[in-house]
Amino acid sequence: MTTFTREQQMEFKARFRLKRKRQIYLAVPLVAWFVAVLVSRITDRPDVFGVDIEVWAPGMLVVILGALIFSFLNWRCPACDRYLGREINPRFCTECGVELR
């Protein structure tokens, strides 16, 4: 395990907070979209926000693919650059052990 200076550790934590914030900013509109689609399906409405679901679907597939790519590139340890996994608020990197928060 690599030891880091106090300044490096503080920088890693600051970078992790920024990465986490980006993930949350990405997730909020996607979750809202999924809830809207679910409500339209439950109520048998053919539209979401007044736009036909067939119009939204292709665009949303592109947005979801983009979100997955962004998450894979963004959600990495600021110290070792390894993927942080599915947890939204990990305390430590499972690969290098650096403290993230």
C-alpha cells in the first residue's frame, strides 16, 4: 500500500467529492425520467411530458449509453484511477486503500 502526504490525501478527498457530485447530478434527471416513464406506463398514457414515448425512446437510449460511459470514466479512484464500483459513497478505494471521505 502506498502512503500519501496529508496534502495528497486532502486533494484525493476533494477530487472524490467532485466526482461524487457529478454522479449525483447525472443520476437525478435520469431517475426523474424513469419515474415519468413508469407513471405513463402505469396510467396507460402513450406520452411523457406531452411527447409520444416512441419519440423519446431512441434519444433516451443514447442518453443512457452516454451516462454509462460517463460514469465508467468519472467514477474512478482519484489516487489509483481504478473503478470505484457501484457504491455511491465508498469510504475507501478497494484497490489502493486511499481514504475517499
